[in-house]
Amino acid sequence: MRTQVGIIGAGPAGLMLSHLLHLQGIESVIIECRSQEEIEGTIRAGVLEQGTVDLMNAIGVGERMMREGHFHHGIELRFNGESHRINMSALTEGKNVTVYAQHEVIKDLVAARTQAGGEILFNVKEVSLHDLDSDQPKIRFRNQDGDLQELNCDYVAGCDGFHGPSRPMIPSSIRKEYQKIYPYGWLGILVEAPPSAPELIYANHDQGFALLSTRSLEIQRMYLQVNPNDDIAEWSDDRIWGQLHERLATKDGWKLIEGPIIQKGIIAMRSFVCDPMQYGRLFLAGDAAHIVPPTGAKGLNLAVADVQVLARALDAFYKKGQKDLLQDYTKTCLRRVWKAERFSWYMTSLLHTDPKHSPFERRIQLADLDYLTSSRAAMTSLAENYVGLPMEW
């Protein structure tokens, strides 16, 4: 098999890159270890920055998002029993975020690639990368029938997530990895209930963080800070609701609407960055190169930003023979990545109750929240980071 760009992974990064390249007349093939049903059915959060929404509309995959997504012009921060709204649109010249789940983005991109005749090979196994430091890199794998195949290409895009085979191909002698493991986990639930609030609510409470988010008019997503080593079996529905009511309560009598819990699970939280994000003809994008805690809502958006940079660089190479954008890929991406890592770390540190904090540090955290919700300058900083920094940042 032969193509110009071999893409490993059919998540948002791989699918978006393939579609961007198609629009530029560049061929690609995507290989994916999971089935189409699995990638489209894995429910994950999705808060899309203004730039991500604009891109999806510009490339023709935003119609359903604009029809079914929820457009949020602000967020609420709750602490000390009081709620404080940050009007992001007013602070960022009309920008907002769109709540539209990641698996819905994947469905739209798969449909676009299929309609355009794009090649996505699902259910592949034993993926390996070869000759990355040559001008003829190769991807070997077994297809869904078990046959060994080789994909020859000009470039390889590793969009295969944190545990994929791409990142380890960057030699350890030049690969530096930065990581922070947080002492918190998130217990997430899906609930059959109408929305309890029109926008996302981030709550800081002595018992721990809580988050209220909308998925649709019938399904809501809610989170609780827990110990990452907790067994989900220890968290009965009654215990979950009791903690949500306590952590989200306000002095003005606001009420949380309950409903049947249809899904629940616990995830650990970490920050991670790989530097460099490229080696030879291999380029990493998305979770293969960096992980952020979900508090800042940056994961999917960073993946989209990566592949925009890569698609632009590949276009310059194929159309003009220029290699400078490809050579600067890591530098360009990491400038934005580290700002998103900073913001995600800040939101996580600001809103979670750290079991190691002294009473003094707890009061400093509350003072930070009070300052943030009282200062227009501080609110503007949060708002512009939340809706998404410009690509050149």
C-alpha cells in the first residue's frame, strides 16, 4: 500500500488531520485498532473552543454541531455557598464555547471522510513503525482478517493516544517527558435528567470539587472529586447524589435535579508533555504528545490545534517544497501546549481540595477565587484562556 501521509489513530486528531489534508489535495490512510462502532460509541466530554467550532464550520463538518450543540457564553464558579458568573463572551469580544461531545465530533468526521472516499482501516493489530529517519517510512500491521500489510508513505502522523506505538519510536536519548500526577480523581456520571443550570458550574467545596455539565436536554454529565484509588463499587447512587447536593449547594436555595444514573466511573488525573513531538518523518499529535487534566477543557482542542499546524506544514511542503514549517512543528505546537497545560493546572489547583493543604493554604485558595471573581482583569484572563487562545499563541 502507498499513500502520502500514514495516520495512526482514528480519534479527533487523526480524523481531523485526514480531512484537512484531503481538502488540500494530499492523500492519507488512517489505521485504527478499534472498530468504528467502538470509536463512535465511547462517550467522552466535549467542550469546544471558539477556534475549534470555527474550523469545523469552515471545513464543512459543523452542521450537526450547530444544530445540536449547546452554546455557552459563560461559566459559573461556586464557593462559600455563592455562585459567580463569568461572562466569557462579554470579556472576549463575543467568543464562547460549545458543549458537543467528543464522540459526536468523531461521528461527523468519520462521515465526512467516508463521503469523500477516505480510507480508514479499522480493527488493525500489531502496528509497528519503521525507517522513520529515512525518506520512505513504513507502517506495518495486521488487518482485520489477520493479513500482514505494509503502508509506505512520505510522513507518519502518530495520533494514537497516550498508549499508542508512536511516541516510543522517538529515541529516549532525545525524548524528554514531563509529567505531574494529581492526588485527585474524577467520579463521572451520566444522568437522565433535564438541565439543572444553563451553563457549566465549577464548584469548590471543603468536601472536594464538583462539576455540573450539560450533554443534551435529556442527558447531563456530572463529576465529583474523589480519591483516584477509590473503588466505584463504594460509591452508591445515594452517596453520589448526597455529595453532589452538598458540594453544589448555594445559600439562595438553588436545587440540583436528580435522575437515573446510567453510567459511572472514576478516572485519574495527570499532566504530561513529550518534547520533541517529532522524529525524522514522524509527527505526534493529540494525546500521543500531551495530556491535560479535564478541568480546563483543553484535550480535544489541543489535538485540533496540533493537526492544523501539521496540515499547514505538509501543505507548504507538497505545494512549495518548503520544509521550514515541518522543522518547526514541535516549537510551534509546544508554545500553545504549554499555555494550555498551565491553564489546566491552574484550574485544577484552584478548584480542587488538596488533602495535603494546610488551613493557611486553603484560605489562600479561597482568596484566589474571591480575587478572580472580583477583578475584571482576572476574569478576562480566565475567559480568554477558556474560549481558546489564538493559534499564533
